[in-house]
Amino acid sequence: MKAAEQEQRQIIQQISDRNAEGRPRLAALDDMLDQLEERRAGLEARLKRAPTEEDFGERIGKLKAEVSP
């Protein structure tokens, strides 16, 4: 996720630099930025669905209870 955020910052910087120099926008940079945003959003969604340490602790506790009378 950090890599995607860093790529986003770099592209944003390139867009800003081009704008400051009075150069036209590049659709390719805009498209890359959009793709990175989608990728980052997907990664965030996966992180939210990932089990936490507590989930694993609960699962281990239940398994131990089932295996050990």
C-alpha cells in the first residue's frame, strides 16, 4: 500500500510540475493516477477484511477447547 501511495505522490508531483511550467496535462498521467487510486482502494478493502490478531486468538482458543477435553 505504501508503494501505491508513493507512486501516487510521484505522479501528482509530475502533474504539478507540468502545470507550473505551463505544459499541457497528459491524459496518461491522469489515467495512471486513477489506476493507482483504484489499486489503493482495493488494498484498503482487503486490509479491512483481513482477520485481526484477536480473531486468530479466538480461533486458536476454540480449536484448543475442541481438541482438549
